[in-house]
Amino acid sequence: MATPKSKMENLNSMQSQAKVLKLVLVSLFIVLAVGGVQAYRYFSTSEAALTTEQITALAKTTTPEDRAEWLRLARAVLASESVQQITAPVEPRNNLGESSKVELGYQLFFDPILSADKTTSCASCHHPDFGMADGLPKGVGAGGRGYGAHRAGSGAELPRNTPSIFNVAFNEFQFWDGRVRTLEEQVLVPLFAENEMNQQNLAELLKRLRAIPRYRELFGKAFGFKTQNDGIEINLQNIARAISAFERKLNITETSYDHFAKGKDDALTTEQLRGFVVFMGQGQCAVCHTPPHFHDGVLSSIGTTTSPDKASPIDPDPGFGAVLRRQDGFGMFKTPGLRNVERTAPYMHNGAFKTLEEVVEFYNDGGGRGRGQDAYSQDSKVAKLDLTEQQKKDLVAFLKTLNDLSPPPVVPASVPSGLPVVGK
């Protein structure tokens, strides 16, 4: 039986142990609390937690030479905007891009036999040497000869700049004014337009193609079933389907930007990293030119002027307004994709801006309205940006990372008709 003294000793021992345990728990709590604060500070500034607004604010206090921080901010903005990598386009189920069909479309694309006077092919205005555009302020149609600068003044000048057809498979609609939705529809418009390929006699066109053994063979492989090689598959629908199938393969998916998005940190220079942060943040470019396609699939007005001069008036082209036949659509045009943008100058639907620097300055001013013009239909997203000279240069540097790293389509040495191939 324990004595009163031993009971007291046991009680004192238990109290001492309790005090020690209490001190341990308090110390542990303090350690966890301090560690939690440090962890919160770390994770709250990590790439996944930063918002684009926070990144934009941090960019203003980051020195231009701090590559590690610009890399962190660029990665952070990819996460903050949930930017996805580009994937293959979805092909329509009624016009899948089988190799035989694509090959036929390739030959037709470069063959001037489709035009009324047998001098103009699709490639006359959409040539690999100019990023599948033509390098002119406005396209040259019927009567034109050659391509690029040599084509200027040789035929009818078209009302708008020739857009590149790279990545058209990702477009929701076609042409600057969005008047058709599919590539199959688009192909037929320039073919029959009097000021473009001017093909007015479908029967004559089909007769021409059916008279060429190689085309009878190609159409038979692409569209025939137990074909007799008699040219029965040569019709207008199949012409449009073949050219469209070829155009859907013209996709830019390998650029310096894409390599960076896939995790290659050294794919972009420090200047380009800064430009990307501007593009996604203060520059507000990604609001309309959204990665990975760098367009938003909509029509809008930016108040485009007739020249880069700051006093120039609004361009009179009604754009989508003419399609709608409504004034509130005036000046609305398709947001062009920016892949290969450095190689597809001049810019805007009217080809009035010769350089990327001019385009950036226009947006920095707030579009036409920001320059004091009555751009009543201008989208509210286009507003003054207050970019510094350094930010403007960085932004242009980033845009150049969207250049295609893969070789352009090869111009065929010859086409089935035997007619001269533009650029050869």
C-alpha cells in the first residue's frame, strides 16, 4: 500500500510530465503555425495560385534581366489562363482527309486549269513563299499574272487583304466578313467570282478535267467505287471536297511558343518571355487572340483605319454589316489567327498596316476610337493599353515566336494539266 509521501511524489511526477507535454504541444503548434505561414506564402505565389492580374502587377516590378522570374511569370500565366496545347482539327465526317483525296486537292490547288483563262490557281494568291497568303496589301484577281510583288497591278485589285489559309481548319467561318461557314463553301466562292478566278462555265471546267487521264485517275481513287476511270467522279462537289481536304492539312502546330507550352524553358528568350506576359496580361491581346489558335472564332470591330497614320479615318468597308444588312455590324471582321503572323504582312482586312510595330501601336492607342475616330461599333475590349516602349518591343518579339518551324508545302514541279505552276 502506497504511503502518502509516495502518492504525492507520483502526483508531482504526473504534473511535471503534463507540463512537459504541454510545452511540447505548444512548441509543435508554434512550429506548425510558422511553417504554415511560410507554406502559404510560398504556395500563394506559386504558378498555379497566381491570377493574371497578380502576374501583370508583378511584371511591373520585375527587372528586364531577371530571366528566372520572367520564366516563372510566363509559366504562371499559362496556368492561370488554363492554356491548352494545340491538337489536330476535327474533320467533317462527310469529308475525311484520306491521303488520296488530299493528294488530289493538292494538285488542284496549284493547277491554273480551274480559272477561266487558265492562268490563276488557288496558289496564285495563297502561296507557300508568303505564308499561304500573297504579301500584298490587297489581293489581285482576274487577269493577274505571277505571284507576290510581281502580281501587283497585273489584274483586278480585290477589295480586301488576302488572308493566310494556314490553320483554316480551326475557323468557325470563312472570309474576313464570315459570310460562309465551311471550307467546302469557301472554295466555290473565288472559283466563280468574276473578279477572281472568273470561272463562268461549269460544264466547260468539268470537260477540261475529264479530258486529262491523270485527273480521271486521281478523282477515281479519291471518290470512286470500282471506278471505270471514265471521269464520272469529276464534279463540282468533289472538286470542293478535295481542295478542302488539302487545306485542312495546312496546320501550324510546331512553333517556338508551342515548344515552350510543352515545357521547354529555353524555347523562348527572356525578351520573348516578357512579351508573352504582356500578350496575356496588360496588352489584353489574348482576349481576342486566344491561345492555342490565337483567335477567338468571332467577328468584332476594332475601328480599323485606312492607314497607320494616327489621324487616318475609319476604313469604309462595312464588313459583316453588309452580310447582316445592319448598321450595328459595320466594320466587324473575323479575328485572324496569329500563327505565322510575321510572315503574312501586311495586316488588317485592308492590308493598310505594313509592320507588327504599327499594329501594336494602333492597339496601344485603343484602336480607331482611341485615336479620336467615330468607331461607333468598336468592341469595348479594344481600349488604351498604356504600354511602355519596352513592352511594345517585347510584344513584337513574342509574336515572332508563332512562326512555323516546319517547312511550308512544296510547290509541285508540274500539275496534271501541264500548265505552268506559279512559283516554278
